[in-house]
Amino acid sequence: MRMVDIIHNKRQGGELSKEEIKFYLDGLVNGDIPDYQVSALLMAIYFNGMTDEEQTNLTLGMVKSGDHLDLSAIPGIKVDKHSTGGVGDKVSLPLAALVASAGISIPMISGRGLGHTGGTLDKLEAIPGYKVEISEEDFIKQVSKEKLAIIGATANIAPADKKIYALRDVTDTVDSIPLIASSIMSKKIASGTDALVLDIKTGTGAFMKTLDQATALAEALVAIGKHAGVKTMAIISDMNQPLGNKIGNSLEIEESIDLLKGKGPKDLEELTLEIAAYMLIFGEKATTIEEAKAILKENIANGSALDRFKAMIIAQGGDGNVIEDYSIMPQAAYQIPYKAKASGVISKMTADEVGVASMLLGGGRQKAEDKLDYAVGIELYKKVGDSVNEGDDVLMIYSNREDVSDVVALLDQSIEIGEKAEEYQMIYKIVE
């Protein structure tokens, strides 16, 4: 078998066999196939796409290229969640505790943020002492005992995906649905979960800007999951404006805890409950969405969901006092209000640009090696559709530098005030 023949097959619109995909991935991982041929096939896939069978074979091949976690020692059905990411998207934090409070095991392997989207691990590291890297043995013990753990991936989870991902970035093949879908699902399947709920974002702050794009990705992900024997469904949700009211690492931990105390913002609560409800159905703790949501709301009201979050923090070395005292996390030196330039209605609040504003403060990474400032960020007082008078506080900037003129200039471009606002719905579509 020759790599040039595989490239030619896909370039001509042919379907790659399981053997051809295996040859490609084996050569990629062991270094037998040069980057230029790997990249040539990526470009052929970009232009010609892949069938469901090809996508599944690519995904499972990437899974087999590295470690596969064996979670069979954890009792019951293991359910996980994945989001394509967005500004203010801290759903995984309260979600894991909520679902665990219903008796479902949540072995969650998460990532770090790059650019304007925050990573779950970065947020958790704002809690003093919290360890995101623990051994596989301790991970399994913790989930068995506490019902949840949120950690970083081991170095050898889907190594073929890591190599392909790096080349996609420099060959302009990032926005290929088969390559996105196989990348996401290879890591999730390798993580050993039994069932998976996906949150696919759409809008100005999402990778998939349109509902059609988001639907195509959701359908590809669900198809791979089903072919691989993992119960999978997807929710397509809004990312035209930031999710919740707080953006930034310490700030998003605060808001996550607030939600578990029953004091979270409505949009964040709506999405969290929707995703969690499907996880309860997958975990066989409820048979309908209504029944599941009733259980989840009761577990917020009785404090059991908050107890699970605290137990996870303590189990992973964190300071459990953060539940009652947010000030033990890093705090910004300056709080600078951003005021409305006119009276009217907030008609636009571009999610990705607000996220970039937080990144400029030090709350996100422009390069993988950048050090984060956990204290900084933005708290929204007004969102799209809210009325304002000229001079009202629209948001608060939390900064460790006094001069935030660059951030203000970006916010000026991101936030518009008009006579009326377009209505955004939180959840657009369910793909099963």
C-alpha cells in the first residue's frame, strides 16, 4: 500500500477503506509518512468530505493510536458531556455536580483554553490547591466514591489526533466537519464513557457561525458515536452573546457555585438543566426531560448538587472553603465600570469580541505557553434586549492594570445600543 495512492483515491472523491485509514494513521504516529503527505490527505478530505463509515473508521483508528481508559471498575453507566466552546461557557462545572447528585458517575476529561474561549481546567485551577492532573487509578477511585472528577487528558490519549490537529492549524483545514468530528469523538471514546451529550454552539462567538453548519457537525458527531457503540445526542445552543454574566476564571467559578446555590443567571441555568436532563435519561435515572429536570431542581434546592461540587474540589486537593468565600481565589486590583454611551436597548453584544476583551486583560491565552491571570475578566450587568440609560453601568471590568483603554475600545466595537434587539433563543435544536 502506498500513501500516494490513498491521497489519489480521496482526491478523486473515492471512499477510503478501513485498511487505508489504518495505514495512514499508523504511518502518521510512527513517523513513516511525511507531513506533506499527511497534509495532502487532509486537504483532499477537506474538499471531498467523508462518509459516516469513513468518519467512524478515522475516529476509532485515532482512539487505537493511544491509551484507552478502562472505566469498568466504576459502577453504573458513565455519562460525559462535551461543548464546542464559547465565551462564558462554564456549563461543565455545575453540570458535573448536578448530574452526580442524581447518582450518575461523571468521569470528565477536559481541556485548557486558547484564545477567547476559556478552558474548564483553567477555571478550576483558580481554586487554590485544585489538581487537574491525577493518576488514572486515583481518577477511577474518586469517581467511584464521589461520583465525579474533572481532570486533564493523559499525554497518550489519541496521539494521532494531536498530530493531525497541529497540521490542520497550519494547512487551513481546521473547519472540516469530518476532521472536527473525528477529533472530538476520538478523545471522548478513548476516555471510556458509555454515553455522551454534546453541546454544539452556533452564532457570532461560535466556531459554527450558522445553524446549518452546527447541525451538520452535530449530525456527524452523533453518527460517529452511534457507530462506535456510545449513546450520543447533541443540543445546538446559542453563542451570539456570552453565556451567563461572568467571563474570566475566578469569576466563572463564582457563577458556577451561584448556580448550584439556586442563584445563577437564567440562560446558564436553562442550558445546564437541559444538558443535565438528557444525561439523566442516558444514565437511566429518569425517563422524561420533565422528570429529569424536577430531580435536578430538587438537588439544587436541597444542596446535594453543591455538596458534590465541594466534595470534588476537596478530593482533588482544592480549598473547599471557596463554596462560601470567593475571596480565597485571586482578586483583581481594579474594578472599572463600562458605561452606556446612549439610551435605548442593548441590540448587540458580540460574544467572541467580549471574550477577546477578557483575554486582553490576561484571562485567556494568545499562545499555549501564556500564563493566565485568574483574577481578571468581565461581569455583565446588561445583555441583549435589556434597556439602558446613557451613563448606566453595562458591565464591570476586573483588571490588574489601571489603563484598560484597549479593552474599552474593543467593547465599544462589540456592544451596540439601538431601538430594539433581535431575540435569541437559548436552545435551537436537538439532534439524536
